[in-house]
Amino acid sequence: MTVFRIGEAAELLGVSADTVRRWVDAGRLPARRDEHGHRVLDGVDVAAFVRAPGHPALSSARNRLRGIVTAVVKDTVMAQVDIQAGPFRVVSLMSREAVDDLDLRVGSVAVAVIKSTTVVVERAPAPKGRTTP
């Protein structure tokens, strides 16, 4: 079974470690102690928490990445907007009118909402000392 430490779960959920600790302390997210006394969360429990009704990260848009605008390139009709969302670079091509309407500028905060008919999923290698089924 895959297990995550508080910080790892926080990174996956897009929240702070303190937020995950509060969820655990409130009994909303189950955790246990590992052999070193660290609180860990089972991957299955984290997945169930995210799927549960009323989870704060859920919305009708399933893929949302909040980040900072790092580049805006506009021509007469189209524009390219680059967003750095954590370790991820997201590039969007959109109308110049949309960029102007949203007042997107380098340094502003934006949310990339992604809906795609093709999403490639890769399995990341387990961190050293972790086991996965």
C-alpha cells in the first residue's frame, strides 16, 4: 500500500502541510504513525477524501492549476500565456481579446482550468523507502 507523509499529501492535494494536519486533527482525514513516529496517510484514504462530497478542492472543473503568469505574447488576434503552477509550466493559446478582458499580465495570479479528451498518465517511481502495490 502507498503511504504519504503529511508534506507529501499536502503537495499532492495542493494545500499546505498545516491544512492537512488540521484535517487529520479534525478527524476528516485518517492518519497513523509509522515505525519512526511520523504521521502517515494511506493513499487509499487520501483518494477517498478527495472524492468525498463537499471536499474543498472539488468543482465541476476537475483540473485546476493556480500559478503565476510568467509570459504573455500577443499578436493582433491570438496570444500565448505561460503560467508556472508549482513545478508545472502550463502554456495556453487563446484570443488576444480574452487576454485583454482578463487583464493577464506577467506577475499576476491565474488559474489554468484544463479539460482534455487526451490525457497521458505516467506512473511516477516510488520514493526511496516507500512501497507501492
